[in-house]
Amino acid sequence: MDFFRRFGVTLLVLGLACIPLFYHNEYIVHSVLGKVCIYVIIVAGLDLVVGYSGDVSAGHAGLFAVGAYASAIMMWKLHAPFPVCVIVATILGALFGVILGVPALRLKGPYLAVSTIAFGIIIQTFMNETVWLTKGSSGIREIPRLNYFGISFDGNYFLYIIFPFTVLALLMKHGIVTSYWGRSFEALKESPIAAACSGVSRFRFKLSAFVTSAALTGFAGAFFPHVDKYIGPPTFSFELSVSFLIMLIFGGTRSILGNVLGTLFIIILPDLFNFINDWRLAIYGGLLLFTLYFLPRGVVGLLHTIGDRFIPKPLPGSAAILAAENLKAGIEAVKLRPEALQTPIGDSLLELKELTIKFGGLTAVNKLDMVVKRGQIHALIGPNGSGKSTTVNLITGIYVPTSGEVLLRGNRITGAPDRISGLGIARTFQNVALFGDMTVVDNVMVGLHHSFKGGFLDIVLRTKRAKREESDARVRALALVDFVGIGHLAEERAKNLPYGKQRLLEIARALGSDPSLLLLDEPAAGLTSGEIGEMEAIIRKVRDAGVTVFLIEHHMDLVMAISDEITVLDFGQKIAQGTPAQIQADDRVINAYLGTSGTGHHIPAHDAAAGSPEPKP
Amino acid sequence: MNFSAELVQLLFSGVALGMVYALIAFGYNITFSTSRTLNFSQGDFLMLGAFVSLSILGRKMPAWHWWVLAVLAAAVVGAFLAVILQYVAIKPALRTGSDVSWILATISLGIVARNVAERVWGTDDYPITSPFGRDPWELFGGKLNINPPEVMIIVAAALVMVAFELFRRKSLLGKAVTAVAADKDAASLMGINVPVVIAFSFMVSCSIAAMGGVFVAPLTFVSSTMGALLGVKAYAVSVIGGLNSGLGVIAGGLILGLSEQLTARYLSTGYKDTPGFVLLIVILLVKPDGLFGKAAIKKV
């Protein structure tokens, strides 16, 4: 299957490469197809930002202009050889990507869109005003001819200059999006917090997507002066930025075929119908709106839908599922880092010292002291709003404490969630936070983020190292999926899983980061009693594998059955700590949380759960 | 004219320009607070408002009451456009649950509006006269000249913003807007019809933009492309002032308006737009929540 696909694509690429030999219409081959080749690179780059990362750039025309002008000016003023121009244009594109991306990508929301639009206008101003450099509104016509090996590449043969690079750019994009980079982009788009707690640096990967995209756009720009042997400011307008977006959305995001089809269609459209020129913008705008709502996956999505109807598809990833079932995925699926074994069982692993956080006037957690010992299941209980989830958010770096400290093996830990994850603390979420559009196994592979050491070049060139890391991670991920008992669902999209399985998947993903300490925030909330039993077994299995478990839970029978130690919070303060038996007998706990049976007498230990304020399913 | 008088006039023009930006940005902040979305085609709605006033006023000096009528008509057209915006762009986009959709949908509505205006009114620039006339008022015995439309802009923009702030604080619907901005779910549980409040906030926001078009028309020309740049500068003002701050936009608007006038006079007209956008990027780098915005606490 894979072989045939590759063979077909190669044949198609070679076939397209023969066009200039048989078809000689200069306008179509040189101008239109040349432009298509250049724009496809840009649209594929834009896909990294819009399709994978979920941000909007409406300033790619500005980046394109940077590349085109850099290349043209170097050829004209410095008589630089064309390949040098291409390299400089790419570097400049990347540089502007950093300048724009660093400020805008720290925030969620429309900030990137706003600042890229502004960037496009600044570039317009510079093109028009710096006459000594850009010749202002008259544009640059002094583009030298392209002659190599005695052949002129100015006519239809220009396609032989750009086409190979278009193919290379698309291969590069394919390499990026099928690697852990692509998964990180998507994970950050779907749930930034969960991605960060899996060790993915939001800033690094959002920026990588944008800078790669900007570099590709600068690269494509370098070729543009040779299309018309002229460049001028009007080409690089805001409308061009919007056109790139329309090409991308109309063709279909997250698909190379979509990038190509969308670009081809939008470029050819005005040539097909004359009347379109007057209403060009309105038609583009209408087309974009139509696509957004009626073809959310673009033309390619439509093709897939039609294709699926006529061509029976093999069961999703059946090979992978078989592999999962053949794995003897017992406790070995859970791995411990070498440093995790340094602490003897029963010694302090995590310590909170006078941990405090204030939100305005409210002290959510107040001078909390606590020790979690290695190898134990330690529960944190307390009424709603007593600061349990806030404590977990403080430990995982989502909140910064007002005062006090968190110590792991005696060392103070601070920093963003992705750093804390790297230290061996993993977590699940009270409100399930999965990467819904990704498959179960890909979710866990995001958890295995730390196991990927290959850099950008490894991914793009698909080195042995990158391939090995990828296949090792997949095997590990399948083993973990199997460990929590959902191996048969490995290739299903996470959002299609029933709620109980989603909670299990969160645990598998958390275990992917090889944690010494696993924080479970209400893992049994919303589960049926049967599922709670399953959850209990899994939590024990995780502990038996050597991972220390810190558990927030309202189901008292579960808490009392599996905990080695319990800490009780009320209004952000610790009111008790001890074994389950001690906690059940504690007056303050009974008053604050467990409740009395009405007579004022202490309830017997085995009935304590009956006093739980949370109704049980 | 001496240097200081010229500077005062320059600053005054900057303030007037800044108030226009502040006014549009004020509209962005209203919808961003209630719906976490804003209209990326606000500048084009402003342009349509200006064309409404052109249709009503013609090019002769209009009488007072005709001008007031033009402002009201623009407000109504703005509210009507908001309904279209809601049904065509915002509501369907929010259903998809991604920021990408609403940003793209509102951008595409803007380019449609621009194209339609171009087909209806052509690509000409139409001058329009303010009801105060075009001769400058001479103050201090001719030492200082003040341009009447600039006075009108400052007064009108301030009136609109104050009126909405009063409405937000005093009226029940205004308080509902504040409640939805603070917490949608809680507001909904208190019996506030959240979709209606959001729709209302868009109507206010778009009306403000369309009225802004009438205010600014005597200073600029009326053309199909007049709004694009104004709209973008107003985003910059929103972000500089803080997208979740109420009146930070005024400070942001004044900073941008003044920097623009000063750059145009003392550096070069061509570069007048640059300092504001550079400032935008610097602010995002140094104080990402804006000069007056508060960092939001995210819940997990």
C-alpha cells in the first residue's frame, strides 16, 4: 500500500516535470505554473501555522515581500549569484518570523493575526518609501537573466528551477508534520495546558511552527522576481495575505494535496471567468466563508468523503492494534527514570513547605506543609473549594505560589509546566484535557515527548535516528495504552472514546513522561461503579510499577481502600494527616468533610464513606 | 506661525486622530469582553458608515440636523451590519470552536464589503464637509488655528464613549453586558440571555464603528479603502491599551494619534504609520496584557 502510494506520487511528480517539454504556452507554463509552484511553498508553510498550530497569520504577503525584495536587490545592486540570494532571503524570512512570533505567540487569541496585519502594512510602507533601496512605487525591473550550463531558464524552463524546490519544500513539510514536531503543534492547538504538562514547550513549538513557515515564505519569495522579471509594492498587499489563507482553507488544511489544489484553483480562477476581476475580492471572501462552514476540511475533505463511500477502507490501523495485542504489556510498560530509584521506598519524594497562594483577597492555599513518600498512594481530600486542585496546579507550575516552596527529592522546583514535567512529575486533569482530534496512541506519544532527542534536521532529513525514535515511541505508546486496558482502541480518535476510557487514556499519557510522581485530579469523577473498580486496579498497578501516586478524590470508599496516607484540606489549610483509619476517626475531619450521622457520635470507620458529601453513582 | 503654536496644533490634530482610533478600539473591546471575538472587518464597517453619511449629506456644507440624522442613520446601518456579521461570520464560526474560523470569517466579510462598496461607489475619493464649515477657528487673535472637524471628532467620540460607559454602569442591560464579560456561565445561571447580550454587544460595537466613519469623513476622504488602515490601527490601540481594559483605549489612541502626527511632521509622511505598529510589537513583548490590562487567571 505504502509502496504503491510512493510510486504513484513519484510518477505524478515526474509527469508534471515534463509539462514544459510538451506544452509551450508561455503565459500558462511560465507565469501561471511558475507562480503556482512558488505559492504552493507559501501555502504549505502557512499550513504549519494555521492548520497545525491553530494560529492565524494575515501577514504572509509581508514575509513574501521580504524574500522577494531581498533577492531582487541583491541580484540588482550586488550582482550576487542567485543561490546566495535564496539563502539570504530564507534567513531574513526566519528572522522576521522571530521578531513577529516572539511577542505575539506568548498570548492566546487574535494577537498573532493583529500583529501580522500590522507587519504587512509596515513592509508596504518600507517598499514605497525607501526609494534608494526599493525604487519605491515604480518597482524593480533590473532582474538579471538566469543562465546555467548555457541554457536560459527565463522562459518556460524556469519551471525546472522552481519545481524541484517546491517538491523538496513539500517533502520537508511532510517530514515535519509526521514527526513529534507535528504532534506537538497539534497538541498545543487542542489543549495548551495538557500539552505543557506533557513536557511540550508552548513557546518553543508555536514559535518553531511560525518561524519555519516564515522561512519557507522568504525562500519562496526569492524565486518570485524571476516570474515577471519585475516586482513592485502593489503585489504584496493585505489582499495577497488573505488570498494565501483562502488557498489554504479552500484546498483543505493539514493536507499537501489540499495545499496544491487550493493554490492551483485560486490562481487559475480569475483566468477562467473574465467577469471575476470586478468582483474578485467578493468572490474570494464568499468562497472562504462557504468553505469554512460547508467544507470545513476543504476540497480534500470532500474528496475523502466521496472516496470513503466508494473505496472500502481497511479497519483503522488494524496492523497497529494487532501489534498492541501481541505486546506483553504488563508492568514493564511503565518505566522509571534512573533518578527515581535514588530515593529509598518510604523516604520523602515530594515536600511542600508553607505553600501559599492568594488570588486577590482569597487565600486558596494557606501555609500547606506536606510530605509525599516514595512508593505510596497519598490522597488529598477535602470539601469543594478547599484548594485541592489549586495545590496540584501549584506543584505542576501552572500557578506560581505567593510564598512557600515545592521540593522534589529535597531540591526546590520552579518553572513552567513543561519544565516540571521534565523533572518527572506528571498529572491528569479534573476536566478531561485530551487532544481530541488525535488518535489514542498519538495522545500517548505526546506524553512521550521527552524521549525525542532528534533536532530539526533529523526530522526533515528523516535520519535513522528520527525513524528509530519514532518507532520506539510508537511501541512504547501502544504498550502504555494496553497497560491501562484500552489497547483495542489505540487508533480511535480520543474525542470518540467513552468518558471512562478518556480518563484511562489521560493516565496512559501521563505515564508516557516516565514520571516519578503521578498526580491524579479526581480520576474517578463521573465514572460508573464498575469503572471505579477498574480505575482502582490501574492506580494500584501504577503504584506497584514504582510510581508514587498523589490522588485527589471524592469517592471515599476508593480513597479509604487504596491510600497509604491521607491529607485533609479545609479552606486552603491542612486540618489532618494520617492513615485512612486515623482520618476516619478525626473529629475535625468529620466536622469539616465526612459529616456525622446525625447523633453527634463518631461514625464507625467502615461506614465513613456513607458520610461523603458527594453522592455516589 | 511660531514653533510652539504649530506644535499645539499638531498635538490637537493628533488627539483628534487618536480619539477616532480609541473609539473604534472601544468597540473592539466591547465584543472581545463578551464573546472573546472581535470583528476584523470593523474598518470596512466604518467605511460603509462614511458612505451612508455621504449619501445623506451630499458634498455641500450640511445643516446641523442633517448631520445628526447622518450619525443616527450610520448607527442604525452599523447595528444592521452587526446582525449580518453575527449570522454569517461569528455564530457559525464559534460552533467550530477554533479561533482560526472567526478570524478568517470576519476578515472575509470585510473584503466582501470593500468590493461591494467599490462596485457601488467606484474607486473615487469623495470629500465631505463638516457642518462646522472648513475654515479654521482662530484663537488668541489668530495665533492658534483649530480645525473645526477635529473639535467635532474629539467631542463626539468622547460623548459616545461616556454614553456607553454610563449605560453599562447604570442600566440593567448594561450591567448584563458587564456580567457576561466577567463570567458567561454564571451570568447565564442568573437568567441573563447570554446570546442576546453578545448580539447586543456586536450591535453597539458596529454602530460605534459606523458613527466613527461619519465623524472622520470630513478629515479624510470617503473611499472604499478608507477603513482598512483605520481598522488595523485601532487593533493596535486595543492591544496597546489592553483588550480587557475599559478606557485604556483612550491612552492607546492618543499615543498612536500623537506619534503619527509628530512622525508625519518631523520625519516623513510616508513613515507615519510605522511607530504605532512598532509600539504594538514592543508592548506585546514587554507587557502583553496591554498598558492597562490585567493578566487573567486561567482555571484548570
